[in-house]
Amino acid sequence: MRGLSSEEARRRLQEFGPNALPEEPEEPLWQRFLRQFQSPLIYILLFALAVDLALWLAEGAHGVPLESLSILVILLLNAGLGTFQEKRSEEALKRLKALAEPLVYVLRDGRFVRLPSRELVPGDVVRLEAGDRIPADGVVLEGSGVLVDESVLTGESVPVEKGVGEEVHAGTLLVRGRALVEVTRTGLKSAMGRIAALLAGMEEEKTPLERRLHAFGNRVARWVLLLALALVLLGFWVEGFSAKVVLFAVALAVAAVPEGLPAILTLALSLGMERMARRKAVVRRLAAVEALGSVTVIATDKTGTLTENRMEVESVVGPDPEGALLAMVLCNDADLATGAGDPLELGLLRYAAKAGLDVERLRREYPRLSERPFDSAWKYMRVTTPKGSYLKGAPEALIPRLALPEQEKARLLQEAEAHAAKGYRVLALAFGEGEREEGLRFLGFVLLLDPPRPEVPEAMRRILEAGVRVVMVTGDHPATALAIARRIGLPVETVATGEDLEDLCDEDLLEVDVFARVKPEQKLRIVDALQRAGEVVAMTGDGVNDAPALKRADVGVAMGQRGSDVSREVADLILMDDNFATIVAAIEEGRSIYENIQKFIRFLFSTNLSEILVVALGMGLSALLHLRDEAGQLLLPLTAVQILWINLVTDGLPALALALDRNPGVLDRPPRPKESPLLDPPSWRFILVTGSLKALFALAILGLMPRWGSFVGMSSPLEVARTATFHFMTLGQLFFAYAARHTHFMPLPNPYLHGAVVLGILIQLLLGTLAPGVLEAVLVPGWIWGMVLGMALLAWLLAEGVDRVVWRKGVKG
């Protein structure tokens, strides 16, 4: 046997392509950057930028268009942040995929060489040993005790024996024996590739946060346009056609749009992604972190996700426990020291060692004289030692060989079936004189189970207490699935198999707690039915068969260590340590992030409302009180540059600090409804009350300061009034960040917020004193600073008092 020649292998590689699943081409950086502008809020800023530039050009392009430059900087900053965070997430996934490039021994030109598995072609002969992952579909040419774990394809945790001429599949694991396999199918044509093809044409579902933000942005855009149009009509009616009126409209649009929201939202989700990464999770899409906090149902695989994907002995029952332990050690091909061998046999050795047996000493004392290896034809294994023969195998194969009355044999078979009905895999152990395989003495039954991960019961308890329903979806036996469900604390009332699903309508399907013996397309149906019922579904899994459902689910959660490439590629969240408990942390993180998002939206929109009221009512106040600037036009209460400064710089630091709030108790409440708005009634009351309160104080300054300034002989009282109004709006908003924190939970103290508020005050004082022209303001005396600061503190204290009442009503409601 010489295998393919190198030249023939190169030709076939060109013909059939690499042995890998095709990857979607990476989105160019410029396209990713432009996609950040696809938002109704951004469209309004773009429109304002175009109008402001047009007016600047129409007036002769004199001076520097500060408003236009400010809007442009905000747009570029937001797009840059979004692009950077998306790129960083994709790079984290690439690092995960490159952790280990699979290599295989391939027969080329008459000798075995080690090559990347992606270079395999049909006709290649590969050498595989226990522990190797089968790199492509193929047929066994030579094999010795070949046992293959196909759980990644079928969900079955029990390995399958393979003989010469039988087919093996890509992605499965050789757990025992050695084999030469001739490759028959690679890449998309392999079993892994065919399941991956199910993903083609499927559209990824938007996460709840993405849907809420889209609807929220559309509503804001409509209201902003209506307000701007109303202001233009009012201005034309009062002033006639004037470019100044159009600038008023631009200022109002800028005031209404929360420019910092996209950037701060991106950073808040990014911070959540970083915290998840420290907990051994990789988030592929930022919004998926929040979506986990809205999850109402987790559809979880069993094998390798809830369980350890290895067989462990639960107990040994029978008349001769000591003889049974000896049979478990001697009738066994595994090596406990190196971990090589069938996982089932390793489980037998671990149990014997825990029982106090010295495995190596016993094997030296009772050397193997002859053997009959296990084969599916006879379903048992025999090893003969100087002491006699020890046999282990299926109960239906060994019990008929026992030296017992037929009635007793029937009773033992019924006992074995009763254990199997409880989810155990049952092995029978027997002893015979010499090499005897008939007239045996019964030693006992070994009850094995793929054990749950130790962290799963506690994680399950926390998830259920958080109001999240857990549904098990597995390809394993229903009795086994039910036994695991009970051991991990999953409440089960209804169990259905894949065959049962054909006869179940969607309403009945929603009542099932455990789905067993399901196929990949049936997993899709389960996820679809749950989503149609209004559930937010997280699908966890590690196998290729899980990939279509992972992609369809609201949040796909894949295993990083045991997961297939396909499942990791389509998942939103990848658990690097395969720890189911990390899902609990992710849900907690997602809910906390959502609370923080609500906080800085409340915070930002209270500012936006106050700015709208100040600009719109200030225009009427200027007309009523005949407040005009040096050019003879109505006094603009706040310029576009000042509004942008408040919305981005002054709001930005506290809003970012709010994203770092810690919210104990978020798992004590049920999941947020799927279609719930971003802002609940208490939040709207907060925005209306605090925004109006701050606007009232600002309008008082704007209306009273000119008259007071004229009385005390102040030069340029109108400019001083507008500057004082601007400083009040800035400082007042910094203090209002504390009131915005009162959502459904009382958060822990936040030192970052204290630092952001102090820093914001210092920046405002420095620029207002040293370079007021940068903010289109004028220099004001110290007593005005004191008055502004006092009024800001008073407004904050009033807002705190009102919001405490609003918050309590929200909690009680």
C-alpha cells in the first residue's frame, strides 16, 4: 500500500478543494465602517450636517463652520468605535479557531507524513489512533478494536464499534483501537459539510436589543422631524424667511438626537463583552450579551453540555461485588495511567481504583493468558487468567450463559431492563473456570451513566429561580435524558422523542420538557415553535447537529473546547471552558447591562428633553421679551456647538460610568418581555419630570439674567445670560446622572460615576474660564458661576426627591 502520490494529491486538491468548510468572505473594513451609519438617529445628524454646510456655503463660506465640524466629528467617532469593537470580536473568534490546527498522518508516496487535515483529498489513506478526531468521511481499511464516539453527530454518548468496510464520519472521535481509513468525502461533501449546508440561506434573527433600538430610533426620528418642521414654520411666521430660523431647526434637531447614544451603547456592550471574556466566554456579536438577559427559554443539548461526555460507574449490584471489581480490572483493555482506551473501560478502572484496588498490581498477579475481544456479533469480552476467565458484556448476551435456572435468568434480565429504564447503561459480569464461556457464575451488574458536570445543578437552580425555562434537546435515549434531567434538578413533566414530534402540533410541543432522539431539522422546528410562541430562545450545544438551531435561535451558545467548527462559527456566544454555569453569568451580565442601558438612556433623554424645551420655548421667550442678539435677530438660547458639547462631552463620561454600575439582584426578577420598550413608564416619568424641571430653571436664567444684568450695569447681558444658561445645563446634567440610576434596583456605589462628575465639572470650569470662545460662550464673573452651581444643585435635589417617589411607584407596579 503506497497511497496517493504527491502529484496526484495536488491534482485532486485542485479538483475537490480543501478539506474544510467554506468561510464567508470577511467584510471589508470600509463596508463595516459605512454600515455604522445605518441608523435613523444618524440619518438626522447627516441631514443636519448637510443643512448647516449648505447655509454656510450660501452665506459665502466665511469663517469656520464649527457646527458642521462638531457634527462630523461625532459621526466619525461613533462609526469608528462601532467598527473597532466589531473587528475586535471577530479577531477573538479567529484566535479561538486557530488554537489548534488539526494534523493527521497521511500515506503519501509509500510513507506516512503528517499534514494539515485541510490538505486531505478523496483516495488518501490516513492512520488514526485512539484519541484522534476523524478528519473526513471514509471507509475503514484495517482496524483493531475500533470504537468511535459519534456524539458530535448523533448526540449518543455511547461509542459505536466499527469494523473493516464500515463508514466513519468527519468530526467524530476514535476512542479505542487503531485504524487505516480511506478518505471518500471531504469538505462540504462530508457528513459535517452536509449538515453545515443546512445553514445556507438561513437569516440570522435580530436580537431583542437590536429590534428595540430600531423601533426606538424610528420613533425618535419621526418626532424630531415634526418638531423641527414646526419650529421652522413658527420662525417663518415670526421672523419671515431667514437662515437664522433654519439654524434654529438644526439646533433643535441636534438637541433632540442623543448623539452619544450609539457610541455609549457600543462601549457599554463592549465592556460586557470584556467581562465575559474574563469569564472564559467569547462574544461574537455585542448585542447578544444583552439578548441573553432577555432569554426566557434555554434549549440545551445534553451530551458534553450538561454532562461530561464520559461514562462513569454509578454502582455495582449483584451477589459477588469483590469478584465484580476484579472482573472490571482484568477484563479491560484501557490504561488508567495514560488515559488511553474506551471511555467506558476507563470508567470501570476509575471505579475499581476508588474502591481501593491496585490496578497495576492485580494485572501483574493475574496475567492475561488468552482472550476473546469484544465484538458486536457476540456482545461480550473474555479474558482468561491463571485464576480463571472473567467476562463482561451485554446482559442479554451473558445471562443466557449462566449456570442458573431459567426462571432466575428471566428475573435477572428483567432487573437489567429496569435499570436501563432508569437511564443507566447496564453491563453484566461473570466468571468461568478455565476458558469456559458457558455455565458461568454471575458476579453482578455494573450501572453506568454519563455524569452531569458538577457545576450544572447549581447553575440549573439559579437559572430556574431567574424565571428562565430550560428544555433539554438531545439525540440520546429518552430514559437516559430523563435520568440526567432529574439529577441536575430540571423539572420534567413531559418527555417526547423525535418520532413523537411528527404527531405533535406546536401547542403540544411547547409543553415538552425533554426531547430525545431528535434530528437536526427537528431541533430547528423546536426553536421555531418556541419563538413563534413569543419566547426569546438561547440554544446551547457543541455538535455539528446543533449548528442550524444555534443560528436560528435568538442567542446561540457553543462550546469552545468540544464544539465543532460549524457550531462555533454560527454561535453568538462561545464558552471557552465548556462550563454550563457560564450561561448563568451571561444571563446575569445581560440583565445588568440592560438595566445600565436604561439608566444612560434616561440620563441622555432627560437632557435632550430639557434642551428641546429650552430651544423651542426660549425662542418664544426671546420673541415675547424682545431678546435679540447684536445682529438684531432673535436670541438663540443655546448654539448647536453648545448642544453638541452637552450631548457628547458632558453627557458622555457620566453615561459611560453608568454602564459600569453593579446591580445586585437582577436574577431575582423574571425575564423582560420580548417586545417591552426600551423605556418603561417610570423611566418616561423620570424623563418628563426631570427634563421639564431643568428646562424651567434654564429658562428662568435666560429670562431674568438680561434684566438683572442691565440693572447691575453688566456689559453684554444677553451673551452672559446665554452663557449662564449653557453652564447651568452642563453642570445640572452632570448631577442628574445620580437620579438616573434609580431603575428597578438600587445599585451599589459607583466610584467611576463620582470621578466622571468631578472631571466634567473641572473641564467645564477650565474651558469656561480660560477659553470660553471654544464653546461659543463669553467670560462670566465668579458670582455667576456660584449662582449657576447653586441652581444646579437645587435642581438635582428636587429631581432626586421626585424620582424617589417615581422609583418607588415603579417598583411597586
